[in-house]
Amino acid sequence: MDTARLDRLNDYLNSLIGSPSDGRANYLAHQHDLERVTPLEIMELFNRQLLAGVSADDILGYLDKAINVFAHALKDGITEPITAESDPFLYLLARENEGLEVRLEWIRTRLLSVANPSFQEQHSNFTAFVGDFQHIVTELSEINQHYLKKENILFPLLERKHPRFAGLTIMWALHDRARQLLKQASQELSAPGISAKRLNLLIGQLFFMLKGLVNKENWLLFPIVREQLGHSDQLDMLGQCHEYGGAFLTAETYHDLLQSAPGVAVMPRMLGDLQEAFLKTPTGQLTAAQAIGIFNALPVDLSFVDATDKVQYFTRPKDRIFPRSPAVIGRDVDRCHPPSSVHVVRQIIETFRSGERDHARFWINLQGRKVLIEYFAVRDEKDTYLGVLEVSQDITDIMELTGEQRLLDWT
């Protein structure tokens, strides 16, 4: 990379913070560099911003300005179409985006009519009109499966390639904003009395957020993946997608896409050929296969982060609450959480490491279920800090227990 050019482009990004006095003059001064910027250089630029102490939220404040300025160079850099043969993992993501854009086009055409100030009075059945938007927002929530595949499969692999890809945390922050807007839209559309003006604003914000993320994938992320990751990497990522659902695809289509590349198979739930490996403890011994089977039989999600803050292990229970992929093994724990919550995770770890605390407990509502999330400090017999165990459990049914059921009553 041309370091001098990156320095000039970084100066331009800094100028976007706040309201520059003469944006056009500033653009013209940097036009030569802006028209030649590459996706990889943009990723390096945003990583520089993070290293300089600019938060992901602050970057989001000017991100769209920057992408709009870079758009010409980025769109000109797209030459070859994405196909299942050349880019099997990206092809899956692209197909999901196609389904998203069909729904976004439905929204766009209807928002044009809602923009009329007297629309609500003129529309004969405004309540039914709002109901149509409720339905489409419910469908749009499937995009979460798309984002999860990026966060848990793609991002870890790119991060291992080069430190500059720590800048992907900015895209994760965009995912979270999209999730928040979807949740807000669902809540407000379900409540009575929403006005046409509020509907237009709410759905308009959601539209531009989701459309903007599609553009950032097409212009920035996908070209980087094609440049940095080989065909075998994409096959491996495609195999890990069996742990996730599809977005805007039928179950049959999703299954066919996962099977479209040779050598891709369902990730095994338990490793075989481990009968000879033993785990010996003061209270007994297990083969590795038995230990894996026991961990996966527990009705909880377990994840272990070692003393160097790297993810080293997770279980695969039958109904895992939070998805995990093999790509996260060896990943820094900071990269496994949304930017907005990293400071809390870091605080928990440091209090565990210092010995100040050994346990932290949280509970959330997730898709109508009550989920308990606990963190435990792991120490050896000499009280040396070994890491953190995260335990997540669906406690909805446990909370509803009354009376008692004795062992002899089991059927």
C-alpha cells in the first residue's frame, strides 16, 4: 500500500468529522486519491481510525458520507460476477441479499405514497396498510441469520489474515443498529395509533440502513473476501453455515446451496475416533469422546475463554441458544461481542483476573424465552486464573415449575 496516499486519505476522513466548512473544496483537494481508493485501503483507513481512539459509534456518524465519496471508485472496481462455482460462500450471502432487496423494493414503492401529507386521510383502510408493513418487518428480521454468519464465520477468518480487519467491528455495529431499528419498527407498528408521518420516517430509516449494508457488502466486503480468501476458505465457511438458518430462502433452497460445492458436509456434532484419548482426574477418567458427549448433553451453552482472552472451546448442545462456529476458536474475546458491549465484557474479565469477583449473572428475554447468562472465573488448585466459562441456559420452563415431581413419577 502507498503509505503517503493513505495518510492523505486519512486526513480526508478526519475532515468529515463534524461539519467541514467547505466540503466540496476538500473533496476536490483529495479527488485524485478518492477516485483510486481500493476496498483494502478503506479497511486500513478505518482500522487507523479505531487505533487512534475513534469509537465505532463516532465512525458511524460519518461513515455514509465516506462511503458515498468512495462509491465511484468502489463500483468501478467490481468486474466479475459472484457465482456458486467461483465463490460458494459469497454466493450464499449474495442470494440472501437478493431476497432482502425484493422486500426493500416493496417498501420503496409504498413509501412513495405514504410521503403524501394527506395519505392517511385519503387511504380507505390505513390500519390494513400498517398491517402490511408489520408483515414485511417480520420477514425482514430473517436478515439476522445473514449477519450472524458474517460475524461468527467470516469476520474471524479475515481477522486472522491481518490486523487491519479489526475494522470489521464497524460493520458489526451497523448490524446492531439494523437489529435495533427492526425491533423498534416491530414495536411501533404493533402499537395502535401510528401516524402516516411516523410510519414514513420509521420505515424510511430502516430501508436506508438495510440498503446501505447491502451496498457496503457489494462494494467493500465482498471484493476484500475475493482478494484475501481462497476457494478452500470459502468452502470451509460454507460448511459452517449448517449451524445457521438461511435468510429469505426456503429450507430446500438453503440446503441445496450448502450442498452445491464438492466436499461440503454437515459439521459433525461429536468427534469420532477419540476412544483412546483419556481425561484423567482425581474423580475418574473419561475418553475424549465421552467428555465431548457429556458436555454436549448438558442443556446449556458452554464457551471457554482462556487466560490470554482467546476463545478456546464451545459445546454443541442439541438446541444451542447462541450460535457458534469453529472460526471463532483462537479469536480474541473482544471480537466476539458487539462493539457496544465490549467494555462490559472487558470489565468482567479484569475483575475475574484480579480475583475481585468470580461470578457475573445476567438474564434477557429472547424470542419469548427467558435466558440466563452466567460467567464464572476458572482457576486451578493454586487459585491461578485460567480463564472464563460462559454458561447460557433457557430457564423459561424452570421458572414455571410448581410443587414437585418425584423420581418414581417419571414416565
